[in-house]
Amino acid sequence: MSVTSTATGTPRHSDGPAPDTPHIVPVRHWGRAVAAVAAVAALAGLIGSLARNGNLHWDVIGHYLFAGLVFDGLATTLWLTAAAMTLGLVLGTLVAVLRLSEDPVLYGLSSLFVWVFRGTPLLVQIIFWGYAGALYKHVMIGIPFTGVTFFQADTNSLLTPSVAALLALGLNEAAYASEIVRAGIQSVDVGQTEAAHSLGMRPALTMRRIVLPQAMRVIIPPLGNETINMLKMTALVSVIAAHDLMSNIQDVYGQNYQVIPMLVVASLWYLALVSLLSLPQTWLERRYGRGTARGAAASPLRRLCGGLLTGTRTRTRKDPAR
């Protein structure tokens, strides 16, 4: 029942909806429905084919999926990822600030660093650091051209496979992180820096309190992708036997010759770790993207569930006069 008003201002009751109330019916996208059914059918067929494939040796996969050597490799992979990303982010931020400097020497050195480590393959860098003892037998720190030495150590004992892997991954990541941070800093309006300087804030404080917090919404998405990529790139350190997940997997299938089942074990663990890393990345993107379209956007899971729930629902718009 609705209440309307007559010309004299006397309320008048009327039963039922107004005759001009429109009923909004969602447009049917039959092409999307057909494509979704075809995709689900193809996925189901692929899963069924893999499940019935005896060459996968599911018993071998189940035996090694939670084996101790796999967990040892996972521990090495995780700490390598965390340490390399920390080193890369700290050094990359410093290099980004130097590349924005007006000093030509600092700008040139930082640009040279990015050019070298971004221009050579990561695999080459890993092998180089792993076999650095062939270039220098000893690591020495002192005053150049004077013969004064403060520190000296054997290169092979100092650059163990784990340390070599950390240096290769961290320095390579620093080159990419510097460009990401530099792009984020340059996305902040120059007026923000000028206003901070007019208030008497020092350049370092301005960068830490004003510029970087605003640049985070530009930095977080690509840096999150770099973290996920770093987790997968740790598999390359198996060439120098750094005892990561992939190194231990290779040791196993080098003995039992079950290459495909062991690669499935490695793939399952990498997928699980990448899925876990995607959660904080999504939260940080929404956290620093508040007030923007990115921060207001729903997650892919919510979009999927919302589409399934509202795809066939008929919505009725209320009459403004009611």
C-alpha cells in the first residue's frame, strides 16, 4: 500500500504498485554463458585426464609432497625471497633517490648500476656470484693503491652458495625496484614537496613523511608482483646448489628418475606459496588505494560470487513518488 497526495493536500491511499513503475531486467549475455560452460568443460576434461594418467605416479607425488627434504628446501626458498626482497627494496629506494638527484656523479653511478644489473640475465648473475672465486681468490677491503688492507678472506668460504644466491637475487631486484620506486616518487605532484619545504621540512623528512606515503599506491602493485616473481626466480639458484626447493627436487629425481612427479610436487608448493603471497598484496593495494577506483574495486572472488548471485536476479526500482 502506498500513500499519495491529492490537489487539496489530503492524503489518499492506493493499493498496489504505481502503474508506471518500471521493471528492470538484466541483459542476458548468452555469449558469456556459452564461453563459461566451454571453459568449465575443458577444465574438467583436463583435470580428469590428469587424474587418470598413470604416468604421473600419484603415489610418488603423495610420498614426497610433505617429505622432510621438501620442507628444508621451502625454508631456504622463503628466507631467500624475504632477504632478497628486503635487500632489493632498501637498495632500490636508495638508487631511486640517487637517480632523482641533481648531482651528475650520483645520477651517473646509480644509472650505471641499473644498466648493468637490469641489462644482464639473472641466471648469468647467479652463476657469476656462485663462481666468483675463479675471478678473485680473496676478498680484500682496504685503501686502493696503497697496499693497506683492513679485511681479507677466502672468496669461496665467504661467498657460500646461499650468500651468492642472496647477492644475485637482491642486487638484481634492486635494479628493478629502483625504477618502480622512482616512478612512484615522480607520480606525486611537485607542489607537495614545495609545500613541505615552505613549512621548513628537510628533504629527507619530506621524502619520508610526504612523498613516499603518497607514492605507495603506485609502488605497491608492481612491487607485489616483483615479490611473487622473486619467489619463483629462486628456482634458478639450483644451478649453484643453494639447497632451495628446486635444488632438493632435482636431487631426488636425479636418483629415482621420476622427473614429472617431482616437478608436480614443486609446482604444487610454488602455487600454494604464490597464493598466500597474493593475500597481503591484495590487502595492501586496497589499503593504500583508499579513495580511488582501485581501492573501491571488489576482489576477484567477490566479483565471481556476485556475478553468480545477481546474474539471474530481477531487480525492481522503487517509484520515487511512493
